[in-house]
Amino acid sequence: MAELLLSAFFQALFDKLASRDLANFVSQLRGGVDSELRKLENTLKMIQAVLRDAEEKEVTSETVKLWLDNLRDLAYDAEDVLDEFDTEALRQKSMADQASTCKLKNLVPSCFNISGGFNSSRMLSKIESISNQLEQLFQTRAQLGLQTTPGGTSAASQERQRQANATSSVPQEPAVYGRDEDKAKILDMVLSDGSTDANFHVISIIGMPGVGKTKLAQEVYNDEAVEIFDIKAWLCVSDDFNVFSISKTLLAKITSKPFDVVDIDEVQVQLKKAVAKKRFLLVLDDVWNENYNSWSALKAPFITAAPKSKMIVTTRNSSVASTMGAVEQYDLKPLSNKDCWSIFMMHAYEGKDINAVSISESFRKKVVAKCGGLPLAAKTLGGLLRSKGDDEWDEILNSSILDLPQSGILSVLRLSYHCLPSHLKRCFAYCAILPKDYEIEEKELVSLWMAEGIVQQSRNNSKQPEVLGREYFQDLLSRSILQPSSSNTSKFFMHDLVHDLARWVSGDTSFRWEEANKTVTPVPKVRHFAYDLSLYISEGKFEVLHEVQHLRTFLPLSISSFRGYSMNNVVFSDLLPRCVKLRVLSFTGHYINEFPTRSMSGLKHLRYLNLSATWIRKLPESVCSLINLQILLLRCCFYLRKLPSNIRKLINLRRLDIMGAYLIKEMPFGIKELKNLQVLSNFIVGTGPRSSGLKDLKRLTLLNGELCISRLENVNDPREAKEAALWEKKNLETLSLLWRSKFDSSQLCATVGKDFLLG
């Protein structure tokens, strides 16, 4: 798993190294920085080839796993260094732009020299150190038996994966629990006449791994009602959607004859003849293909079949069903606790007198909780426990099911991760920082991904990061990796077993401090740290982070109801000055009255700062030095009186939420310079010369979603509303206009509203 995550990480590093902005900046530096970066890139490429063989040996070799762990840490370090280059390039560009604006353009060369506080020699030393360590790791590959291999996972590994997940049409269990209603609905679809003129219809069964899609398809396939079909065939497809191989196998199954042909045309001609004017029922189990051209090629021979033919497709990905033009899509839900318990009992006590076994209610609850509604988990757990003594049962129930020996769930879930595109692998692994059953909004998770640099624009994709992030999120949702909450339609969560997989993939890079592991200490190089607010309250300190030097995420999460408590001074005096690589920093919900200026110094990587629901009265001006800051959340900061006067320097700011900060009286001067701003919860019209006016909204061309404009009583001339040009902002969905009693003339209100919307 480490190999797969590192492959995704390496791709991000290659994208950074190929950046034109980086190349332009580095070309101005002396001392051989450019050549050292090229050396770093070449070393990474050589190691990338070795990674593909490391996947074979990681599971069985502790030394290979350690090698991969060291490699992962160096990859993080390399990304940190490249981010420092990006930050300095951005800082110099910003200063040059400001000088140009101030009509000092001719003075730029003398005022803004290339070094400007940026120590290129120190950076060169960092790159050389990382390159040398990477080179040493590469040299040890022979001792570990690692070989350079061509692109892609090895054929042997792929074949083992396919064999591990292969299925047949023959059910393995004598009884099925909890699927009578599901089976009846699928049978109705199979036996119906169909709603289109096509000769055959695709019916998809969609659900997360282990939920019982294959079992349900087996029950339908073997039902007496489907004997009316002239042809029946079952094929487990898995992740290798090879049109020739699938067509040849289907032909052999339909005709009951082996074929040794090697020509796709001959195979499909024979397949077309075999199904011509015959009514068929085909089951394609575990399909992953999203390529429409491949599907079109596969289905071509079947268009001559008799009407009312059906094809059942089981898949984890709703996009697959859409690609295959499924007329009907059936979302298969997890089983009830009662049915999971029945499956467990069937496998754990097969051949035994169940009535003679004493089973406590607490034991039953532990079992069904670990199964999480997945019949595969219930079957696996039952099979494991039937061969164990009573003294071993508690140990197994308290372990992660992915860590248990002979767990079939691991291979099933592993394929879900393996088949993710590289950019989604890091998104998925980052979710390990969230607690089990934690529900999160799409916007919040995307913001965290963006802050961590997981969502980035590329030269081949001009979409805004927010748009890309939403696409990533929806892709994970369509693949059943994320699921919608049943109680809150705006929130989403991970199934327990999928969450276990995320934790397994992320390894010790993520650490959650909660009741379950409050006595565990994170490794010094942990990158992402989250903690349960209620646990923090009871413990009061952060000694667990004493040795941590490379933290990227500091994230409090409210798992249960809590009241805010004062933040321990050790965070400001010790932790923040050490954790200069932070990307995400949140103190939401804490009683913080003041944010020390010194704590901000050095956090040049920071992209996400959340001080919502704190007691903070003002932000230090040093916040405005955080040139990478993208997200600033000050929601419900009831005591906050003003924003920093130099907020215009936050040129990367994309989201500013001050809703509920009622004591703020104006937007600081220069808000129009925040040209990347996407979300502005409240624009407060001020009166002084150092405040921003309505006309400044015109420059904020990317605003979308909701926008509130308040204190409109401070507008001296309603015609100023025209200068905001809100009608040009096509992505605004909601506009709220607020004013106090001074601005109560109905005619004046109507004029302002008209000028805002119509110009």
C-alpha cells in the first residue's frame, strides 16, 4: 500500500518540478540550484521504477516496508522544499506588482533583489541532502531484492489480485439473509419488457465492496424464473476490461466450446452468430471500466439478440453504470444488524448446537458493530472465530479486521484503492485523519485537500481548484468510498472498513488523538494530527507532539457535544514555532482571546486558518504575511472588531468567512486586490477613507455561491451600487442586502436593489 501511495506522491512532485513558474524562478538563482533539482528529478524517476517491484515484497518483508517509510518521509521533505521555492517566487512577484502599482517600477531591481531574505545557499543544501539520501536508498535496492520494472503493477500481482477476487455463478452459502426484497426487485427488472427499443438492457447493482452485490446477482441468476432465457452466462470481469479476452470467454461459455483464435474480429463475428435472435441473460460481475469506447466495442455483437435480453452488471462505481447505459440502477444498501448476526452465526457455529452456546448481548453488539452491515465482514469474522478459542475472541474483536489473518476483506478493499487514479489516492489517504463515523461537508473536506496541496491546477487543466476538488469528491462518492449521511443531506462519511483501509494506507503519517489511543504517542515524523476536543479538555496539554517536527495539519474535531476551553499556552509558545511546515491550523471552538503575533512568524506554508467560534478580538497584522493563505474562517467570532488593515496582501485568499462577526464595521482598504477570492460571506460597507467601498466588488470577479452585503446605510449615493457590477458575477446564487433603520426609505431600497442587479 505504501508503494501505491508513494506513486501518487511522486506524480505530484513531478508536476511541481515541471512547473514553468518554478523553472523561471530557479533560473535566476546562482549556485547550481537548477542542476540539483534536475538531479533530484532523475533520482525520483529511478526510484519510481523500483516502487513497482516493492509492492510485491512490502507485505512480507519488514525491511522493504522500512525502506518505503523512509522514502515516504523524504518525499514529504522534497515537497516542502519545492513549496518554499514556490512561496518565494510568489512573494517576489507580489512585491514587484505592488511596486508597479505604486509607480515605482523602475526601482524594482534595486528594491527587490533576487535573494531578498531567501537564502538560496541554504535551499541548495536542503536539496542536496534530500538527493543524497534518495540516492543512498536507491543504492540499497539490490540488497532488498528490488528490481527496476517497466510501468504498471507487475503482471503476477495483477493476476493474483484477479484470482483472489474471482467469482462464479455458484452460491457459496446455503442461506441468504436480508436480501429477499432486493432479489424480488432485481428479478422484476430482469423479467420486465424494458422501457426502450433496444434488444438488450443493462441493469446495474451498485454498492460498496463487501455489501453483497455478487451474492445478490447469484441469487437472481440461479432463480427458476430466469430459465426462460435461451442463453445464460456469468463472467467475473474485475479491473482488467480487455474486450478481446472478455468476448472470447463469453463465446466459450455460450457455445460450450473452446476457441484458440487470436483475432478480435473472428471472435466477435462468432459471438454475434451465437446470440443472434436469442434471448440472453449475462452477468458481468465486478466491472470497473469507465471507457465508453471499450464498452461500445464489447456490446457490439449483442445487438442482434432477441428483444428482452438482459445484462446484469455489478460494480462499486456508479460512473461505470452510466458508461454502460444502465436502464435501471439498483443501489444495494448494507444489511441490518440482525441479518449480519445471522450470517456470523452461520459461519462461526456451523454444525454446532447454537442453543448450547452462551452468548452475551455485549458480544453480539461487538460483532455487528465490526461487520458494519457488510455480509462479507460477517462471513470473514465468523470464519475466523470458529477456529479460535474463547480466550482469543476478544483480541480479534478489538483488532482492525484488516489486520486479521486470512481476511478476504483486505483483498476486496485493496482493489478499490488500487484502481483509484493517482490524484484520488492522496485524497483518500488524507481522510484517515477523520474519526470513524465522523460526518463532514463536501466544502470543508475539499478545503482541507486544497490546503494540503492535494488539489492543484495543472498546465493541462485550467479549472479552479474548488471545481477540481468537488470533482474528486464526487468521484470518491460514486465509487462508494464516501457515502451520504442518512441524517444530514449536506454531510458525508466513510464506512468503518473503508476508513480502516484509509488508516492502513496512510500508515503513521496521520495520527488522531482520541479516547481509543490517548496513551499512544505519535512517531516524530507524523504529518497530520487531529484530536477530539472533549479529550483535549480532559487532558489539557499537547505533550504527545513534543517530538513532532514536520506537522502539516493541526485539526481539532468535535466528535461529541462540547464547550470551548482555553487553549494551552504551550501551543503558542512551543508547538507553533516548531511546526513551521503547517498547512492546516485550526483552533475552532476554543476560548482564545488573543493570537500572539510571534506565533504567526515562520508559518509560510499555511493555507488554512480556522479561528471560528473563538473569543479573539483582533488578528495580528502578521497574518497578512501568510502569502499562501487560501482559507480564512472567522465565523461566529462575536468579539472580533476588525480585520487586519493589510489584508490586501493575502493575494492567494480564496475563502473569507466572517458571518456572525457582528462587531466588524467595515472591510479594510484594498479588498479589491484579493482577485482569487471565491467565497466572501459578508461584505461590510464602511465610512472611513481606509475602508473598501461597493465599487471594489467589481474586481472580485470569481465570487460565487452566497454573498451578503451589509451596513448599506453607509452608502451615500445609491448609484454606487452600479459600480459593484454584480450582474457580471454569473456564479452568484444568493444575494442578501442588509441595512439598518437609517436606510429605511422604500424608494431608496428599491433603487439600490435595482442598481445591484440590473446596473
